[in-house]
Amino acid sequence: MSKNEKTSSPSLKRSWFQELKAEFAKITWPTKSALAKKSTVALIVSIIVGLIIAGVDWVLKFGLDFIIG
């Protein structure tokens, strides 16, 4: 390991953290109302998909019970 590599390491860490901080500054966070609306939509879609899966499961169970006896 050369002498230059040892001295450049702290500056690399510092620049990495500076770049990370700059990237975090670019983030646009949603407003509370937008977050509430999107969370509500996600919850409703999850419930609907769960009901569809439960319905398909029930139909398959009913069909297999009918076939098997």
C-alpha cells in the first residue's frame, strides 16, 4: 500500500458522505395528504387482491371436494 493511498482514504470517505448528503437533498418527499391517499389506495388494492385470491381458493376447494367426493 503506498503512502498516497493511505492519505486519500479519509478524503474519499468525506466525499462519499458529501455525495450521499447531496443525493438525499434531491429527494422530494410526499405531502401528508398525498401519502394518506396513496396509502389508502394501497390498502384497498391489497384487500381486493386478497379477496380475489380467497375467492379463487374457495372455488378450487369446492371444485376439488366435488370431484373427490
